[in-house]
Amino acid sequence: MLKKTKSFKYWTSEEVENTFAVNRVYEFDLMKDWLGSKNVISDPLREKLVYFKNELSRKIEYLNEDELKAHYLIPLLDAIGFDDFGKYRTFLNRKLSSEYEGMLLSGEVDFMVATGKSAPKQPFFFLHEYKQELKRDNDPLGQLLIAMVTAHSLNQENHPIYGCYVVGRFWFFVVYFNQTYCVSQSFDSSEDDIFDVASILLKNKEQIEKAFA
């Protein structure tokens, strides 16, 4: 009989590591490749990024999670364009579950790119958690990591899982593959780091497109 575990939102990164023998590393070729290349940012996207940066620098301390998502995060992700309907698309606030190592892992994911039309089937590259800046009552890395472990167990092609979590203005990118994960340094989206964030997301989009070429 499967052991049903708690929802994603209650996991910490240490619990994920201990439960599934997951190892955190601080140097990872997959992370280096992802963050290392600089993608060309179009003029229309650059204009949006400048607007987001300026707005966040003034308002970020006062935004709750819903405001952060609605006014900045989702518009930024839409501007990158993670949809190729018929092959993969973005899903918001969808349930993800899998049977893994005798456990039933299940929870709701804020944002993911996966195959499927009406419902996500195979999570592909991007999983996302976001928290407002001045209020943290849980572990966003732990939530993301358990979702990535779950996604990897559904991974028919055994490709890496790429994701990120956002705490206010700060973006942290994460790669998970074969029980190993790595977390990037923080990127401040209220500063010029926002252009690096966009470049990293564009690289992720390229990785997805190549997988379906």
C-alpha cells in the first residue's frame, strides 16, 4: 500500500533531501550551461523589462503574492512565450502527483510547462513558486524541490528538470537531475539583474524547443 505524504506546500528542502536521498551540489554543469549563455533580448521585451524593473524598485515591499503574480511575474513569463500548443504549454495552479518510492506525492504547482492540452501530462522544464518579500511562513525551495522530484519521476525521457522560485524581487534558479540539485545565486529583478532573468528564461525556452524539434 502506498504511503500518502503531505502536500507540496509543507515540505522543506532538508526533508526532501533526507526522504529521497537527494544531494545538493554547488557546482553543476547543467546549471553552468543554463546560466552561462546570454540570449539576445528583443527591443519590445527590453522595454517591458525596464518597466517591470522600475515598478518593482518602487513597489515590491508593498505587494502581496497575488499582486506580484498578476502584475509582474505572469506578464514577464507571457512575454517570454512558453507555449507551443499541441506540443507543450504553460499550466497555472494545477495538481501534480506521482507514485514514487512507495509514496504518493501530490500537490499544486503555481506554474509549469508540460505536455498536454487540457491537463499537464509530462512536466518538462519549468516549475515555479513565488512568495511575497516580507512574509515567508514556509520553505519555497522545499516546495519547488518536492515538485521537481515528483516531475522527474514522471519523466519518460529522463531529462533534467529546470525551475525557479521567487521571493519578492529575488529569483533563484534550480536544476534537478538524478537525485542531485543545484541552486543559483539570487537575481534581483528590481535591478539590471532582470535582464539576466529574461536571458535565462529564453535559454530555457530554447531547451524546450530543441527537445521537440
